[in-house]
Amino acid sequence: QVQLVESGGGLVTPGGSLRLSCLASGMMFRIYAMGWYRQAPGKQRELVATITSAESTNYADSVKGRFTISRDNAKNTVYLQMNSLKPEDTAVYYCNTGMGGMTYWGKGTLVTVSS
């Protein structure tokens, strides 16, 4: 059974940094693309960044140049390094993957950017 567990969220002041982690289990991690999504209060869930098995990356325009997605296949973990955080980055951040026609989500980790 695929499980995704996010961690690393918290409260940070504008301009600060956080690193999110997502530990995957029950899957052959290294062969699947992984993604980070976020959902702000009252808004739809949106794509933040993705990384393929070949480590090709893609970012939402709103986070380009500030966020970096990476993966460590030895640790079955995908990371999201978030720098220069803004209040509009406040959201629950979710880890995501898909295989065999199924989409899997973690329970999310809350990031709050506020002074």
C-alpha cells in the first residue's frame, strides 16, 4: 500500500525558508515521478512542482526561482526547499504520485508565512 507522509511545515516570517520532506513507502520510489501541490484556504489545490524519475523538474510560475524540488532515491524521499517565502505561499502542502491509473496523496503539512 502506497503511503506518503509529509513533514517540515510550520510558521515562518516573510523572506524565510523551509524545507518540506515527503517519505514514500509501499512503492518502487525511484521509478515514479513525484509532485508537490498546495491548497490555500478557500482556494483550489494547485501544482507547485514536479520531479520525474530522471530528475527533470517543473515549477509553477509563482514559485520559480524560489522553490527547488529534489529527490533522494536511497531514502525514498522527495523534498521541497522553499526560499524567500511570501504570505501568499501560506497553504497546506501535499505530496503526490501516480501509478497504475491511481493517484496518491499524503495528508499534507501546513506552511504559514506571517509576520
